[in-house]
Amino acid sequence: MTNFKLGKKQIYASSSSGFQSRNMDESPPSLPMDSKYLNPKEQVKAQSKVKLPHGKSSIVLPNSDIDELLECPVCSNAMFPPIQQCPSGHTLCFSCKNKVNNKCPICRKEIGEIRCLALEKLAVSLQLPCTYHNMGCNEMFPYYSKLQHEENCVYRPYTCPHPGQDCSFTGDISELLSHLRDCHKVDLQTGCTFNHRYVKQNPGSVDNCSWTLTLFNCFGHYFCLHFEAFLLGNEPVYMAFLRFLGEESEARKFNYCLEVGGHGRKLKWQGVPRSIRTHHKMVRDSHDGLIIHRRLALYFSGNNQELKLRVSGKIWREM
Ligand SMILES: [Zn+2]
Ligand SMILES: [Zn+2]
Ligand SMILES: [Zn+2]
Ligand SMILES: [Zn+2]
């Protein structure tokens, strides 16, 4: 991690400061390292320990050292109070103590009830950059509110909007677009109007996995049109709605309308696209889209054997 800015005061780690960095391991060298509990970075460190220059009363820690100082050697996450400490001064999360059976993963000494207040206080004085600074977030946060910000940071990666079985892909918009194209074979269309036909054999069976997704590129942004079949109570319904590839605040600048019909009847919907930050199931459960009951859908289709719906629509920018 780069870009560190320390809090009000410059932080020094000295050998007399009460807490010890892992580099100042006092454990007898003959003790074997219990490296199976260590994360890969720690394992490398355990093999080749970096010696801090001695003969100085205090040492300014390079930024990455502060980061490492607060990183749990077991789970690699940032540690939060109560930070635990072994008799030799190695630190780890409270919740990771159980995972290592109360044995320090570095020196194997029994971990008692020692809390590392010094490290907790050091953490309070830190101002850290958001984890997503590489993706454009320039904000700095006190250690203990950083995680909260990161959960809502607008630069955090998006999860894949594809409604298929849960896909774990995350990325920025351009990464999402290539992922949707390459891994899910989603069509990308250009223009702000569309006209889609949805055909389904055997419309009597409505399962929850029935859906399609289409991408649109217009006004320099990307939208995805969902078409899903699901049960609303006991009644099978079809639903079409639009999501925006971006933040909710941007999504609100757009409007869209959808139209479906046949045999002289027409159903219309006008709405505001939802951000892909909102899960498609949440949009569906809030009924924020065009809902077509099956009986009407079959009436539009003209027969009961095959569902044939033509959904047309338009996206425009709110003035
Ligand atoms: Zn941990
Ligand atoms: Zn230890
Ligand atoms: Zn951020
Ligand atoms: Zn995906």
C-alpha cells in the first residue's frame, strides 16, 4: 500500500515502545516456526527475516511496514480491537486465536489474555488511504472507519450483474463488459431504443432460472435489460427491467420505458434504471419493472403452446 499519511503525530516504532514488530522476534532461534498457520507472505518472512538496523534509538517504519504491523499473520486482514498478543509480542486477531488453538503461529508460545493496547492506539492515530485508491479513490480515513467507508466506496469493484448461478467475478465497468461478453456471451447493442422478442416453449413451466440479459450502450453508458420468469405468490409472471452499469446517483439521471402487447392490448412501464449495485433479485422483489402475468402474456402471444413476447423500449436522459 502506498500513499500513507500518518495522523497528527509521526509514528516511530522503537524497541522500547512496548509493542514489538515481528522483526524484533525475541524467540529462541531453535524453536521451529509453525508455518502452516501463516499466510504466504508471513511464510516467506519467517524464512528470511528482515533485520532492522540496530544502534538507532528509533526507526521510522516504511509505509508498508505499518500496513504489515496491523495485518494479522493468520487471516491477513487488518486487525481490530481487541488485538491479541503472545508472550513474545506477536500479534493476531482475537477471532484467529481459536483457529491456531491459542498457540502463537510464529513462536508457538501459548497465547494468554494479553491485549496489545499499544498497537490499538497506534491504529487510532493512523490516516490510511482507501483500499480502492488504485481505482481512483483519493480519500484518507482513520483506521477504524476505513472499513465502513470501503463497504460503500463508489470505487469499489462491481459484482457481475449476470443473473445466472452466482458468479463471483468483480471488476470495474470495462472489466465487467469484457467478462459479460466473454464468459456469459451477452449481446451488446448500441443505441437507446430496442425491440426484443422473447420466445419460450412450454410456458407452463416457470422456473426461477428462466431469464435473459442484453446490454445496451447509449449516452456513453451501459445498461442491461433483464427479462425473467418467476412465481409471484402462486402466479407465474414475466418481468422486464433495466439496470445501469454504474452508481445509483448516475442511474437516476436516466429514464426508460418498456412496452409489450398484442391483439390490440398494450402494457406500458416507465421507470428509472436501478444501479447494478442493487442485486437483480432485489429489483425483482420490489417489482420495480414491467410485470406481465402469464395469462396476459399468453394472450399477447396468441396461443398457449408458446410464449412469444415483443418488448420494445427506450432509454433517455432526464433533463
Ligand atoms: Zn486474523
Ligand atoms: Zn509469538
Ligand atoms: Zn474509497
Ligand atoms: Zn459473471
